[in-house]
Amino acid sequence: MEDEANRVTINSVLKLVFNFMKIPSLKPSHTLSDLALGESGILEDFDMPQTTAEHLMNLGFVPGLEILVARSGPGGNPRVYRVDGTEVALRRDLSRCIAVRPLRNAEAEMR
Amino acid sequence: MSLPVSIPRTVLSPKPTDGSPVYKSVAVVGPPNAGKTTLFNRLTGLRQKVGNFPGVTVEHHTGSFRLDSGEEVSLIDLPGVYSLNPKSEDEKVTIDVLNGEMPGAERPDAIILVLDSNNLNRHLVLAGRVIALGLPTLVLLNMADELHKQGGQVDVLPLARQLGTPVALVSAVTGEGLHAVANFLVATPQIPEPLELPIFGDPRHCREWAVRMGSQASYRRGATPEWTRRLDSIFLHRLWGGLIFVVVIVAVFQTIFSLGQPASDILQKLLDGFAVHLSNWLPAGLINSLVVNGVWKGAGSVLVFLPQILLLFLVIGILEDSGYLARAAVISDKVMAKVGLNGKSFIPLLSAYGCAVPAIMATRTIENKRDRIATILIAPFMTCSARLPVYTMVIAAFIPDRPVLGPVVGTRAVAMLSLYVLGFAMAVATAKALKSSVLRSRDVAFVMELPPYRWPRWKSLGLRLMDRANAFIFRAGTVILAVSIVLWGLTYLPMHNGQPPQIADSAISKIGHFIEPAILPLGFNWRIGVGLLSSFAAREVIIATMGTLHGVDPVSHAMALQDALKSDLSPAGAIALLVFFAFAMQCMSTMAVVQRETNSWKWPILQFLYMTTVAYVAAFVAYRVTLLYWN
């Protein structure tokens, strides 16, 4: 409990410093928003308030799990994602804050 | 990340099984969409009531479960939670009740935890947290019928050994396995301490623990039903999805308008007819007037809402239980996002065009508290059906009918349409202002779980309708009745020789005279003031009041009343009156229902002050501007 709290603090301090120095190193190279309809990826990290991240994790967005862009709403926003056996709709602004490692098609098919 | 947990041994020791309950009060806990409410309804049936804890908007149900011995155990249905972190109000209520820290609620003796057996990998995480509270717990893996149908399976015994609690695979819909509840309540089985429970820890560890628990119980999740995906490929189709949405919405409101409004009208006629009999039967005098014009009219103004409330909730209930409501929210989200709200506000706001009262009750489907309050606050700006008779009368009296666009669209139609646009524009402006300031969502506005499509169950729909009707009649209804009686007192007192006063001598007209200086800048005289005061009972009441003030029957002599109105209002005053009605919250039923839904007087009072101020300022501007161009 305690060291978890510390880790969060260090993380957020680092993030502040990096942001202040305008170092883009913490910017994930791929976000959920970059995946096209039908593509999938492995969830990696959340760049959002703790409450929101926890809510997403309760809905099955756990780092390490595979996520698939299942459907697209009108105008491509919101989109529906399939993860851990459930489908959840997210807006683009939120999906841009979720880092993923895209799976190549062959890799995705094997899973 | 797992910590050892000690569970008091006493609660795990066997109890004598003479059929009497071991526990007196039991809390039903579980994540949203796990069938918790269905289970609660199944266990308690009609022996339940709804309540609010002091100071929170979250509602809870209490009920009693009858054992074979005839003895009853009280059950409390707590808000659905995913975790036990006190982040949301729902979670805080659940935690406080479970810890015995909620004023007005005793700490439960035991917990029935309801999980969806189709989602154990996620839901078992909650089991770890709940069992760690140390209360005797029964874990029900619900929706067994769906699990089996879709080829899934789970062994409850290894799971029970791991968790240290009894575990049963049940279906709240079919009743399968539910004898486990009675067994649990009369005798706690001897179960060794749990092997390991995660209490705190990062979600990845918790989930790994849940998956490990599941695999030791040979858990295999069923496949997502194929027809859910097939239906979604139609309902969420880029083109067809939107079209079907429009068709569904039109069908919903066609149903409500074509059935609800006539039903309300018939009910009103019956109530009025009975009032005549009541009045003839009672001896003339104060009591007669109080009973007929105060109590009966007040009760009637509560009851006439029922057909529309029941219809709207029936339709929304079908949409919600079938799973379509979540899809509709996805489709309408893009439009609602433009005013800072989300797709879940769409249907409540649309139904506010019929009546704000059921619309505000329908905001319950919005989980985000801030979005819900914002939706409640803007709903009464939508042009409800009670404004229509007022608009029709004033427009007919003051606006000459001239063609604007061809022979069909005339000045009167344009005036009517402008009033609709005016209300809508103010709702949008208010929503934007609220969502960018006091009600800005700290949380993310739109995360929407899409449950599989299911057939709605009549029983659970019926129970919910009864629940809503009860909540409206007994909670909001009492306020409406009280205000009706006060308005009666102002209109019919003081009596002279057993006769009510001429309305010009009544208390309400004294108040009308008193407020005249305040409304004179809007172009209103004291008669209009009395009309405005009386319209607080319901907007259209102003027509009857103006009729009484002028001694004209508004139904049989509509033209005469329109002429009489011209002695009260200049054309500019009439425009101001229309604008005032478009914005003002002249509806005690709406206020009562806002109070009931937010469980506080703060919101309805703020809303009333805000809407009245907007109405006053806008009417003043409208009056002045119209004076410049049209006199």
C-alpha cells in the first residue's frame, strides 16, 4: 500500500519534470486511438487520472491484456473495444491516453 | 501482494440448524450488470421498499426474505460497485454500510455477493475485497443459465476452498441453485480459512489472482453469444445504426404521445367527474372546498402524470434490459458531446418535450452524478406539453395569422417554432455553462460497457414500474399535494358566509397586487401576476385563472377570453409572457421530483431561482425590444 503510493508520487513528479522540460520521452508511441478498426494491441499504460484508470481496469482494461477495436460509432467516435470478454465504448480523447503495443496481424491471429 | 487475512472463527463455526435464521440482516453486494437487482427481486418479491440514506443521492432497496420456517431475514440491496475504493458516491455508500458507518443503517450480519459467472476473471477481484471485510459471505455466481448455454463451466467446491466462503452457481432468472441462499441463512457451513486473498495491490496482480482462482475451479468462460455480435453489426452499423436509432426514438415518442397523453386526458376527465360528485355529496362550505378544490385537485394533479411516467419507464425499461439503451448512448454521444454531456442524456432530454417530470426520473440511467445533475437542470427548458395550451392561447390572441413561407407556414407557426428553439437554445447554453464550470466532470465523461443483448423479463420490468410509481406518488406526490393545498388556501380563503371570496378579494390576488410593481416592467398587470402565481400548480392553470378573473369560461368561450386578455396585455407584454413561460420553472411537480431525485432541496431551489431570473431578464428584454418595433 505504502510503496504503491510512493511509486505513484515518483511517477507523477517525473512526469511533471519531463513535461516541464518538454521532453517527449514519456509520450507513448502508440495509443489505442492509433489502432484501426479490426486491429488489436496489448494494453500497456494509462496517462490519465488514477480514478479513471482504475475504473477502466475494473472494466477489464488491465495492462498486458489484448484489446481489439471491434466497432466504430458514427463519425468514428466513440469506438467500441473488445477486451477481456466484454465490449466497452470509449471516446477518442480517452483512447488517446491509453498506450498500446500494436499486434501484427499474424501475431494477433496466433493468440 | 497478497496479505493473510484473519476471519473471525466464530462466524465460521457451525450453528444449530433448527430452521431459524443465523443472520438478521444481510447485504446484497455486487458489480453493476451482474444481475444483483434481479436476484434481490427474486428473493424479496413485493416485500421491498426504497429509501435514501441521509445526505446522499444514492438509493437503496430493503426487503425481506422469507425462510421455510416462516421467519424473515431483512435484505438490503446496495449500489452496484466494481471495487471497494471510496471513489464514487455509490462505492462510498456500499463501504459505509458494510462497515456499519452509515447513519441510519445497522451494520449487516452477513453479505451475499453476486458475481456474473460469465465474467469471473474481472468479478472475482471484488470477491477478494469483500471477503476480506471479515463478514460471513455467500458468493453467488449468477447467470449460470447463460454460462452453460454458451459452453462455459466452473466448479464451485475448489473455489469455495480457496475463498473460504460458501460458493454457489445460480441463476436469478430461472431460480436455479437459489436454495443456497436459504441454506446459508440458517446455518453457516464449516469452511476452513481462505488460502489467500488479495487485499490491496495493483490491478495486474489482482487479476492474476482472480485468473488463478478461476483456473483452480476449472473455470471456462462461455463464448460471447453470436447473435449479440450480429445484432451489433446492425445496430452499431455506420449507416443503418443511425437510421435504426431514429426509427426507435420516433417509435418511442409516438407511443408515449399517442397513448400517454390521451390516457392522461381520460384520467383527468374521470377525476374531474368524481370531483363533481364529491362536491355534491359533501355539504357546502369550507370542508367541501378544501376536499374538492384542495386535496382532490392536488391528488389529481399527481395522478395525471402516472400514465406518462409508466409508459416512459416501460419503454426505457425494455430498451435498457434488452441492451439497446447502451447502443443508443453510443450513437447519440457525438451530438451530446457538443454541449458537454454524453449519450446517456439523450433520451431523458428528448422525453422532457413531453413532460419534465418523467424525464427527470429517467436520468437515473446516467451513472455520472455531475452529468445527471446537469441533465436534470436543463430538462425543464425543453418545451413540455403543459406550455402548449398557454402558447396557443396567447399566440392566437395577439399574433395575426399572416403567411410567411407559402400558405402553410404562417406567423403563428413561426412564433410557436421560435419558442421551441428558444427553450432548446437556453438548455444548450446552460449545459455548456454548467459543464465548463461547477459541474465539469472530473471523471471521464463517457466509458460505456455494452452488455450482451437479452430478452427483457416482464417480472423485473413490472417491479421497476411499481417502484417508480410508488416513488413518484408517495415521495414527490406529498410535496405536490401540500403545495396544492397552500394554493387552494390562497385562492379560496378567507371565506365569507361559507362562500369563497371573489378571486379579486382572495389572498392570491392580494399577492398579485403586491408583486405588480415587480412585473410591471415586463408589461404584466396584477391579473397576469395572479395567473403566474397560480400557474405554479401547473403551467396551463393560468388559462383557467384568467378565465375566472374575467368571468369567462375558457373552454366554451375561448375567443372571449382572448379578447379579455387584450385588456391585460399589450402585444409587447404578450411576447414577454411567452418568453417568460419558455424559461420559467413554473411547475411544482418538477420541483418536487428534482428534490426527490437529488435528495436535497438545494438543487430544486437553485434551479427555480436560476430559471426565474433567466425568465425575468429575458421577458424584460423581449418587452423592451418589442416595444421599439411593434406597438
